Amino acid sequence: MEDACYTALKPGPDTLIGADERYRAGWFERFDGDFNFQDTRALPISFQGWVHLSLDTPEHFIVLNLADLGKAGQTALLVADKQSRAFRHAAETRMFGRNQVVLSDSYRRFQDGATHSMVATDASHQHWRFSVHAEDVHLVGTATRVGGPPLTQVTRFQRMRGSLQRFGNLAIEHAVLSIGDRVIPIPSGTLGTFDHTVGHQRGLQNWNWLAAVGMARCHETGEESLLGVQVAKDRPLARPVVQSQKYAVWVNDQLFKIPSAHFSYGYTDAEAKETGPWRIHSTEEGTDPARWLDLHFQPHFHRRERRSVVLVDADFNQYYGDLSGRVRAGGKTWIVEDFFAVCEESLLEL
């Protein structure tokens, strides 16, 4: 792990697993190589995959995910009403042999036979199709990638484990949301984010994560540009903690990595994991003057999902709310106002 570099962009490798049976770690222009998972000695039971999309409409914030966590599979949809502050969470979780979430041989299509749900993309993550169903909540549509190339990174863990992760932004082409008898068209052009991850994960994962996208204003020129941000960082209970530096900003159709990022927040109710405002920011001392962020997140919704059964201990906490602040990238300072974001503090032991 100590020999991996996540700060220098490199051409993609021809295989995911190297001759030394380890994941070929790094930040890559893209990955079109062979998913040769058979060449690693990582335990097969540690293999996991998930796809996570968020959509930000004027009235609603929508989150969907399909996940195969090995010992469990989940299809979930969350719809937050920005005006009423009401939200609906629908999830179908099945443990062990009841898990019907499967990945295609290309690892680009997730399908849940139990709910007849599907999310699929292509090799470049340019085009997306989804049809997701949980309880009486349904979301069907298509989208295309916007804002620049995806962040493509292979992160190496211990015991021959590792993962390939792609972060990016998308815009809806056509989509419809329904909740019971209520049908809600999603406006064309609605912006969103994606996280597509496959690989052999650590037995104990503990992380913070931020994802948001919207239109930002340049402080120096007044111009506007789509700006996306995704920041993922290990928390202290991760085993091991890996400084993978997945701190990504997209602006003017370019991808930038921010050298440092931290999550700062306090609990208003530690037992319930309720929090006050968050700050996601670069290190004040020694900050790279060309690339930094200073963002403030005010949560309005909190969804917690806890599960403790044989060999599984999970505590997922997602927070939804307003994001504002400043980002420095591409020689300009960008003002973030009226973004809606998702943040996470989660722990997963499998």
C-alpha cells in the first residue's frame, strides 16, 4: 500500500491485477483493461460492487443505489422533498443466499432479480440507463455523463485487496419517478452524480463522503460553469486507513484533484448520529494556492440504517442538505451557492 501514488495521473493499465497478484493502484486517465479478478489471492467473499446515483431537481433530491456486498444485497431509493422537508426511503435488503443483486461479466450492469431493478453504463461511463424499484417507489430513465472525465482510481488495501472506483457527474435525458399513484416527471437536464465501485474490500470500512453538482460562479470573471465535487476519506476505524486522496472537483469540463481535504463536524445527538453543520475543507496551513476547497454543509435530512446479524455489522448514515462555499481550481475561485448535497458517515464490517 505504501508504494501506491494517487496524486499523479497515469495512463490506464492493461489489467486490474498485476503479475504480483496485487491491484495495480493509482489515479488513471481511464480503465479499459482486463478485469482479471481471478489472478488475485484476495478472498472471494470480500468482493463487493455498488453503483450510487444522486439527482438534484428543483423540488426533490433523489438517491438510488444497487449494491452487492457479498453477504448482503440492497436496492434502495430515497426521495427528499426540499420544500416540505418530508422524505421517503424505500429499500429492499436481502442477506446471504437471498441476495439476488448480480453484476454482469463487464461489471458495468447491476441487476436485482428480486425487485427487477437495473442500473447499467458503458465502458466510458458516458451513457446510463436505470430502472429501479423498491416497495412502491420507482425511478426509470436515461442519463449522459457531463462536466468532464470521470475520476478513475484503483485503491490498494491489505491482504491482496483493492477496488476500482469511478466518480463523475451526469445529466438526465429522460426520467420518471413514481411514488404509489403519484407520477413525477424528472426535468431533462437535471444534474446528478455517480459512484461506481467494484473490488475486494476491507473487512472493516469506515468513511466520510460528499457528493454534489450544480452551477457555480467564478469570483474573478462572473462566468458560470457546471461544478461537481466528490470527496471520500477514511475515518479512524477503517482497517487499514488508506490515504487514497479521492478529492475530486470538476469545473469547465476539467477534472482536478485537490491535494488535501478534511471533514469537520460535531454531533448534536451522538447516540442518534445527529449532527450540526459540516465543513469540508483543505488544510489551512500549507494549502496549495492553486487547488483547495472550503465548503459548508447544513444537513436538513438524516437517514440511518443499522444492521447487526451474524458476520455483518453496518451503520450507514446519510445526510442531505445545502452546500455552499468556495473552490479554487483551474486558476480561478468558484463560488458554490444553493447546491444540494449528500454526505455520509458510515461503518461497515463484513
